[in-house]
Amino acid sequence: MEKYSEKNSHYHDPSEWGTDWDEPKNAFLLDYTHIIFRKEDGKDGMKVCLRKIIDVWLERLEPEQQRTLELEEKTNSEKRELAILREEKERREDDAKRNQVQGMLKPFLREQILKVLKERGLEITKSNIRNLINECKEKSLYHSNTKYQYNPKGILFTEKEWDEFRENCNKIWKNGFDNTDINRVPKGYYDDYGNKVKHGITTTDLTKIRDAPISFWR
């Protein structure tokens, strides 16, 4: 008599995507999940409905074994629930930090623009603000859907001022949700907080400031 082993078996689920029930080669398949056991030569030797295997196993299950299994499942279920709650909490905290850092750029740019206007002896007018922001325009090298981008380094702020800003960002959101260094602010660039480009500053940030009402600058 053939001796079968779990190692020489495979699982078949008739609900698996891609099964063509009109194919003659699939005529032997049953409409329920089953286990196919292979012989030593690798050929299929025995096919057993998974439901039958479970029924036989349940009939032989001792009460103490059942209580142990039920307790294990309850414990594992509680562990899974706690893990999900913990991940959701960490994700919410990470999103809050991400949003906080993302919101720091606009006030930073505003203060730097006001500082430069003061240094140049210029009044706070929409015309002077627009002209200063336009000085930051450069041809886009990284995005085919835009003709230009803004690179205000050296115009609105020095490298030292930019590094101080980045360091403040790092203090709030240093490593990100995955707890690796991949999300840290890279040297010389504003990191990808909320789909921001890593090379220079996106046109959206300075465009919004450029079109802001004069009350935003007072």
C-alpha cells in the first residue's frame, strides 16, 4: 500500500483565478477545496476533500485538545487585534508628523522672503514679492510635465539657513513610519514630504505664496 506524506501533497482551491472549467483537463476537479497526495514517483495518487479530512480530525479531537486550541486562537486573535491597533496608532502619529513638517515650508519661505525684502530695502508689495520669487525660477530638469521649477537656495536663504530648517524638520519627523533612514531629509534638498520633489522646491509652494493676498505678508 502506498504511503503518503504531507510533504508530497499540494493544495487545490477550485475558486483560484484562472481555472477554466470547460477545459477537459479540469474535468476531474471537484467544486470544493481538496488535497492531492502524490506517490513516490511524483504522480498524483490520492485526492481527498478537505472537508472530509477536517471531519475525521474533529471526530478524533479530544476535549482537552479542543480547549487548548480554542484558547490559543483567542490569544492569537487578541495579539493580532493589539498589533493592528498599534500599527494604526503609529501610522496616525507618523501622518501627523509628516503633515506638521510639510506645513513648515510655507512659513519658512514667507519669513525668508520678508527678510530678503528688508535687506534690499524694498517695500512689502505684491510686485516686489513676485519679482523676488521669479528670480528663483529655473528650467525644470526632472519633470517633463513642467517647464520650470523654483530653486530659491542662494536667493531666499543661505545654505546654512536651509540646513537649520531641515534640521528642525528632522527633529520632528526623523525616520518616518518604516523606522529606516530612507525618509530622512537628504542633504541639500527638501525631502519628499507629501509628494514634494527632492530636487529644489516645487512650483506649487512658491506659486501659492506668490498669489497670496497682501494680508498674508503683513
